[in-house]
Amino acid sequence: MSTVVLLLVTGLGLGALYFLVASGLSLIYGLMGVLNFAHGSFLTFAAFLGWETARALGADTWGALGVALLVGAAAGAIVAAGTELLLIRRLYERHIEQVLVTVGLALASVALFDGIWGTDPQFIRGPAWLAETTEILGARIPNNRFLLIAVAVVVLLLIVLFLRFTRYGLIIRAGVENRSMVTALGIDVRRAFTVVFAIGGAAAGIGGVLASHYFGYVSPQLGGSLLIFAFIVTVIGGLGSLPGAAVASVVVAVLQQFANFYLGGTGDLVVVLLLAVVLLVRPRGLFGRAA
Amino acid sequence: MSTPVLSVRGLAASIGHQPVVEHVDLEVQPGSVTAILGRNGAGKTSTIKGILGLIARTAGEVELAGERIDGLATHRIVQRGVGYVPEDREVFASLTVAENLRLAERDASPRRELVAELFPDIIARQAQRAGTLSGGQQQMVSLARALLNENRILLIDEPTKGLAPKLVTEVAEALARAAEVVPILLVEQNLQVAKHLAQSVVVIAGGRSVHAGPASEFFADEDRVERLLGVHGEAHA
């Protein structure tokens, strides 16, 4: 029983990370049709800045972690918005060029991070409580999982509230459904594009800071490794669906944990098989709309 | 004659590399309804989309009350007072009726009273998702979105398409009321509706305007109606 609880909560924590990355990817694809391969770079950059901030303020305090999360969110938002304004805006409806530019940016940013922070992982410290465990039904759960889950739930709620109760949220929800009709109502939908990139970048930035606590280090490859699973989550959940991203994040991460433990470390393989099954049975994903 | 609300000269437009409008001239006078008529695939909807910049314009001039708008992006054209009611309604299915209307509001004082007066049925369904409305109700939402703002002209594309006869009558009545407050450029396959509403007609064939003139003269010449549209003037196309 304790093993099941441990795997479940650890899976939820990992799912929280996947969601923080996948939510932005999904919204960006849903509204703009852009597959953003540079999304992992936003995460890595924010993780490094968060780490530097926490180091400067005293890495083992809650205040430093809080400021690191804010800095990570701001860094992710600014870099993502800048990417949209400077690179992506010229390439809407040009999908091949989008892929080339975002893949190129991802590769170049890893080289840049290597140059600035080195290729070795930078091991991090945080508040002591995060490194401790809490016993639940006999399972000793690392406390950082609770933080990940709590922050992901807060981010999900904030995004939902933004989408439901703000004018930009209304424009984004309408734009995901029919972008050209939003334009035909006299709305400059490109501003919403920048806002969505910034929101996605902020979520990824928060994910970057938290990922460094989940794994215990930050490295130039951090974003790239999470991005692969975030893409899988986005496809399984349904491109453009925020609830889909949330549900698929939990399903993928929990399945991955259980398969790793009970099926001899085959978690990644099982996730890819799940992706194949979803694409065969329900190509638009769990919550995606029919084309 | 006063300055036309909308003047289109030599409009050409394409989708991808495929020309869909080759040379269209038309004018809409203040306080009037001009109907664009033509056979299926003639280029009527593409003309509307070309005016709005929803498809690529490749030649021609478009003026709104004497001011060139053909170099502007779609949202800028709409902001200058061009309301659009698309073919197939294109309401946002996952949004509620109220959200569809709120999204369309551009003016500081949107004409909610007019919309409530014209479309009481949809106002009563504000909390309902637009995708669950009937085709006629969705058409009302689409018309209401365009009427909420003080537009200089409405471009309305096949508003009665696919509707039951009773709903066609309701939509035609709503259009007649709308025409009292704003000029309309109307694409309409239903000749009875076009005849009822329009003061002028433009006939498009093969992406070109081939006839323009008063609606009464056009519909009086049944041979011409049959030759240009392939239907009898009294029939529904």
C-alpha cells in the first residue's frame, strides 16, 4: 500500500511539472497553431535565473524560494513574449519555418546556457522542509512533491480564472475556436498571441524553478528533457485544451511511475505506447475538438 | 448622388495561388441594401472576404465613405465601421450567447437595446452555449454581433442559407429592421429575400461583376434573371 501511495504522489508531483510546461504549449498551439520547440528553453533559462536569485538571497529560506519563483515566472514570460514578438510573429501560417526557428532557438539556447553556466549540473539547495519527508499511509513522501502539486493547482486556477473572467481570456477562448472570426469582429488577435506566449512562458518558468527542486539540480538540458513529455501530454490531452493538458499530465506521470516500478523501468516506453494508442483510437486527443 | 458608403473598383483576390475574384466593381449607397447575386461558385463570398481582407487581395481599390481601406488589416477595416455576418454563422460554439455578444462589443455604448428588441429569443438564452442553439438562433446571434456596434455598413453573407422557411421569414424581417439603421451589402441565394430587401443588385459570374443596377429593373427582366442566375425570378435559387 505504501508503495502505491508513494508512486501515486510522486506521479502527481511529476504530473504537476508536466502540466506547467504543457499548459503553455497547448494554449500556444490551440490559439496560434505554433508548435513551439523553444518552450523548454524558457524553462531552463528561468530555472537558472531562479537558482541564481535563491543563491544571492540565501538558498535555504522560503522567502528566497518565493522570490526565485517570481523571478522564474517573470523571466519565462519576458523571454517567451520576446520570442513571439521578434521571431514567431513573422512566421504565422508558415509551419515549416516555425519548426526550424524554434528548434534552432532551442539548440542555440542550450549552447548559450553551456557557455554561461557550464555543462555540469548545478546542484541546488532549498528550504530544509523540502528535503524532508512526510509519512502518509506508511509511505514516506518527499515534501517537494506537495509543493509541486500545490503550485500547479494554483497556476491551473489562475489560468482558468484569467480565461474565464478577463477580456483577453475571452479573446483567447474564441481564438482557439476560430481565429479569423475573432479578427473579423475587429479584434487585433496578435496581441492575444503575445499574451498567450507570456502566460505559457511564465508557467514554464515556474515549472523550471520547481523542476530544479524536484530533480535536485539545474542543467542546460533540463527543459529539453521535460519538453518531450510535455509534448506527449499535449497531444494526449488534445492540442489547445487546458483541461486536457491537466488530466493527461497526471495520467502520463502516474503511469510512468508505476511502469518504472512494476514493469522494470519501462515508464518511458509505456508512455510512448499510450501516445500511440491515443493517436490510433482518438487522434484529436482526450479533450480535443474534431477538426 | 452622395458618396457611396462602400465603393469597390477592380477588386481581385485569391486563395493561395488560385484566383477566386478577378474583377469586381460595386457600390453601396447610404441607406440602401445592395444584393450580390450569382450562381454557386461565382465568387460572391470571396468578394465579401476580399473586401474585408480575409483572403488576399491582389488588385483593386476599396473605399469606405471615400477613404481607402484596401491596405488595412481585417481588424482595422472592421474597426472603421464594417460589420460582418459570415456564411454559416461562425458563432463561437463553446462560448455562451452573452460571451459571443460581449466579444463583439467595440463601442463604448453598444446598442444592446436594439439587439434586445430585434432578437428577444437569443437574449433570453444568454447563458446557453452558442453551439447548442438552432441554426436560426445562431444566425440571430451572428446578426446581433454585427448590430451591436455603430457600423457604417454591414457585409452579410447568405444569412438564410440552410434555414427552414419559417426561420427564413424571421431572418428576412430582422434584416429589414437592420436595414433601417445601417446600409447592407448582402450575398443572398434566396431571390425572394433579395428582392424583398435590396434596392440595387450586382451580379457576379466567374469572379467578375457582369451586371449592376436597380433591383426592381433587374427582377422585372425575367429573361436576364434566368440568363445570369440560371433560375426564374420567382423561384428560390
